[in-house]
Amino acid sequence: MSETTYSRLEIDARGIAWLSLNRPEVHNAFDDSLIAELNMHLAHLHDAAGRGEVRAVVLGSEGKSFSAGADLGWMKRMVEYDFDNNLADSRKLSALMHGLDTLPCPTLCRVQGATFGGAVGLAACCDIVIASEKARFCLSEVKIGLSPAVISPYVQRALGERQMRRYALTAEVMDAPTALALGLVHQVVEPEALDDAVTAMLDTLLAGSPQAQRATKALLAEVAREPDSETTREHTCRVISELRVSAEGQEGLASFFEKRRPAWTERADDNTNSPERRS
């Protein structure tokens, strides 16, 4: 386990990485120190996932809130920053969002409560978001004279341009059912069912081929950039062809025809070291 001042990273026996914000006393608000820690953890996870050592990442937090967004102390310090210092600071937050968004393995966000400001960006960067009925989401920046600028590419991708205009301009609070209807969240459950829902989704993810999931995630990013070009069409043909002739692809096809479980599910059966999650 890697535990730093404001965050914690643990990788269990199945290759599930549990990355947690750990500032419950300030509702997991993030500042430059937390951003630096998370960027450090993400750099490690990129390497580990690229080597196949990490199958999936669960992003969560301790306490009642997922994250209140920017820390008040950090915001007070930023008042004194000049443009160049603000730009450097924003680039670190941008690196955090990009690093989370581009992790090669599946990512799952566990949201138990309030999710404000930049924290909405963290959720939007994850592949799957499971939220408690108590969760609330808000792009609150305009109320203090700012903009959800750095997180906007990821949140707008989740909400769509039309809904993004409304919620970014009004700073209205979205309850969990609204976030579900708009596409920011994939599943809403009762608070006491949140951990079970996360576990069930992880079991579903672990049934898939690790190589195929990495390839599919990269493929979808390419398709989103240029959906119907000749280059994209050729790329899709190459991806499926490479997977068919790969060792893992051959194992997947063989296990299907032989009516047995594929070899990669053996590690998924070991859940003895999964950390207990707390809301």
C-alpha cells in the first residue's frame, strides 16, 4: 500500500487498484498537494497497467463527501498568484484529468456524496461511475467568478454540449437520478448497496480479457476523435486482426468453443486482499 498525506493507493491480489482521496475532515477538497500526490499515483498506475499488473482502478474517497472541489486555503493562496503561477497550477490539474482519463485499464468511480467543481471532472474521466442516491453533483465555478475550464472537455463529453451549457452556466446541483439521466453516472444505488454494486461491476470487468479491454479503450478514444474516416476504419480492422491472432485472443476463442473459463479469470477469483471500503 502507498499512503501519502492526503491520498492512499492499494493494489490487491486480483490487480485491482484502490485509489482514495483521504481528506474527510475537509470533504476531500483538493489542493496543489493532493493534485501532486494523485499525479504521482497515476504515473505509477500507468506503468503498472501497461505491464498488465493492474486490471482496473477504483477511484473513491473517505467520509461523507466524494469531494467538495477546490480547497478554500488553496483558493486563498491562488488569489495572490500572478498569471504565470496560475497557468502552472492549472496545468498540473489538467495533467491529473488527462492521466486519469487515459489510464489503459478500466476505471470505476465510487461516489458516495457531494461532488462539486473539479471533482465532477474526476468522475467524468472514469469509464464507469456508480453513485449513491445521496450523491450530488455541481459545476459550481461560475458562482465564484470562475469557469469549469480544465475539466470541461471531459464533463462535456459525458453530458453533451447542450446539457453542459445549462449546468456550467447555472451551477445548479444535479441529484443522482438527474446525473444518471444525463449520462454523467451509469448506476445509482441505495447508500448501503454502494460497495456491493462496485464489487459486482469489478467482477464483470474481471471476466473480460485484459488485453482486449486495453485495446478497446484505446480504440474508442481513436474512434471518438475521427469516427468515420478511412484512417479510422483501417485502424479498426487492424485492431481486431491483431487481437484475433494474439495469445489472449486465441485463448478467448478456444475457451468459448471448449465451453470453459478463459485462463485470465483465474487471478480474478482471488479477492482475499480487497480492501474494505467505507462510506
